[in-house]
Amino acid sequence: MEDVLSLEMNSHITLELPFLAQSFSISLSSAENHSKSRVRQTNAQLRIDIPREWVRDWANNALVGFDFMAESSDGEPLRIVIEKDFPCEHGPDGKSVAGLPTKMD
């Protein structure tokens, strides 16, 4: 949830994904001047721009995520899905970390 709060407060987050020879990053930014969503790729970076209204108070509401259609580099439709990353409720043994009964218990 801290990424959601950071996006809401700073209007930008970046996730670095290290690979063998070079890293790849995904950046998500929101701004009032983004009237619609947009996806761009440059070398080893995927940048996703979304309207500010999508993330306003997102950390405090029940909305899990949102999605939109973009166009891939070869012109094919590409569905982009952005969701909150919830803390894990289960330990390695499948039991509830908090000690509360869950559907898995």
C-alpha cells in the first residue's frame, strides 16, 4: 500500500526490475493534465501516464485497481491493468499471519 500512497502524494512511482544484462523499469505517473491514459516505451522503460482523478484517495477506498486499453507497437490492442499490492495475509505454511481465521485455514 505504500506505493499507492506514494503515487497519491508524489504523483509518480518507479519499479526497477533487474535482469541479466540490464534492468527494466516501469514508471507510473498521474497528473491533472493527463486527460486520458497513455503508455510509452523507450529502451528499457515502460511509462504509464494516468489521470490524477484515478488515484485520488485510492489508498483509502475499496477500489482494487483499474484497467484501460492501449495500442502495442505493432498496432494490436493491449490491456493495461494496475492494481493495489495488498500485504500478504498468509505465511509459508498457508496459515494466517495475523492468527485470524481465513478462507485458507
